[in-house]
Amino acid sequence: MQIKKLVVLPSRTGRHLQRYNQGFRQVVGCIPYRIRKSNKSHLLHGTLLEDLEVLLITSQKSPRMMFPKGGWELDENIELAASRETLEEAGVVGMLGDKLGEWIFKSKSQEKFHEGSMFPLLVTEELDVWPEKSVRRRIWMTVSEAKEACAAAWMKEALDAFVCQFKRVEEEQLTSCRLASCRSEDLRLCIGAQTAEEDVDCYLIS
């Protein structure tokens, strides 16, 4: 089932398909994010941290802010569960990144321990209608604002993990671009040398 088709369905309820691991209820969620257009950013320098915005939602029963998350069920893999919960609660879809980690936390409402897994999700579409629109608000914030507003300590740790992952990916992409630029320059020099002197041996290592 395509994830966007779930927008016309009500949120999943009940626990008969709920996954457990050593007695811990397994929940999954996402840190939805987008990159603001800024005059400060430039492709050669990567994306600045202050250009990042993350999406938080309110609890159904209080103004507490959090990232979308919910139960991982037996009839779906973890990626589908994370995407489904994010669509149901926050009304956004996008591209999942690598899992940020796992956290054991205690539910304030149920007084039980849960195992939570979180993913980054680059938002590609923000829906006007979604299953829990009537019971939640969603707010885009900077990373620093989200760190202050988010009520759950384990989600703040997940946000830190997201920032570290994002910086690492940006650095890898920047390094790759620099290597490609250097190789292109080597190739131009190589071609110039061969034009000037035909017996010069020159190789470009890929």
C-alpha cells in the first residue's frame, strides 16, 4: 500500500498487532525536516545548520510538543511504520534516512517502558488534510527552538543524533565534491600536457 493512500483512512488504533521486544512496547517515529532557502547558503559550502527546520506536533491531550511517533505493528516493516505514523500524526510524507538509534523510555501516560526508534524524514509534501488534523497542531522550528520545545528527553537525544548524522552526511558530500573537482582539474592538466607533448604518460585514478 502506498503511504499516501493512508491519508483517507483513520489512524490505527488498538494493540492486537503491537510489537514487543523483551516486554518493551516498540514504537517508531520520525524527525521531519526541511531546508530553508537562505542567502547565506551556497552549494560549495553545504547546508548551514541554521537553514534546517524540523517539524514538531502537539500531543492529542495537551500542548506538549513532540516528534510524531507511534506503535510498530506486526504487519509492517519498521520503515513503513515510521512513515505511517508521521503521516497520521503530522500530515507529511518524504524520504526516510538511516535510523538514528534506539531509546528506552518510560511513558508518562501509561507508566510503562517502551523502546523507541527514530528516523530522519526529508519532507517532500505537506498535506492539507491528514488523519489527526483535528487533534494536533504542527509547527516548524529551528533545531535550537525544537531542542527547547520538545518535552521528551529521549526525543531531544534523537534530535542531537539527527544533527550529528546531518553534519556527517554534509561533510561526506562536501569531500566528494572536492575530490571530483580535483579530479576534473587533474584531467584538464593531463589533457593539456598530452596536447603539448605527445609522449607524456598520464593517468586519472578513479
